Amino acid sequence: MPAEKAPDFCLPALDGNKVCLKDLRGKVIFLSFWVTWCPACQADLPRKEIFARSLDSSRFSFFTINVTGREADPRQVKPFIREHGYLFPVLLDEGRSTYDAYGLTSVPASVLIDPEGNIVGRYDERTPFIEIVDAIGHLLDR
């Protein structure tokens, strides 16, 4: 079965930069999709922040993507991030375009992409975080 290529995107970040998936080729990439009103997202983000800070950024990239098309008020994203003291990069989906391109149906949802740009895992809130950590570890050990 052929590998499933990750759909490319170029999204604005809260810090004003733009992030394009094609520019990250060669790294293991972990994307975490979320919204501010979601209790499971609120429980999920702190552990992902701690985990992502512990990895070698020359080989691994972690981005959260706020699904603005599912937000009640997208203007609340920046205050939410500031209030919780998160340091991870936050990208802003163009409505639901990236979320839909990755075939996601719930939040939180995460996608793991290998260094060749292939999707190697999709995860929802029912996936134990240790399973995701294990999959990332296997990709980094290659």
C-alpha cells in the first residue's frame, strides 16, 4: 500500500510568522489540532507542551493548530495561550481547511508525519499519550 503523503499547508502563526509543511521536510513532525472550548484539549495541551520541549528540535517539530472554524470566537485564542503560559508554536487554521485536509473529525486530534512527509499516525482523545510518544520515539530512532 503506498504511503499517504501529508497534505501541504502554509498557515499563519500567532507570533506573526508563517509555517509551511514543505519547509520541515527531513524532520519528524507532530501536529496537534485543538480549540479553546474543548475540555479534552485543555487536558491534552499541557502534557504535549512538556513533551515537545524535551525533544531535539533539529530532528523534531511540534505545532499546535487551532481549528478557527470550530471556535466560537477565534479572537480568544491568543488570550487563551497567554493565560496558560504555553510556549509551543500555535498555527491558525484557515477555518477548517487543514483540519479537513487531514481527514480529522474531532478535537483534540493529532497527526504524526515521518521525515519523508508521510502520515504515519492519526490520534484522537482516546489514544493513550504513551502510544504517541512510542511512535515518535520509533521514528526518531531510525
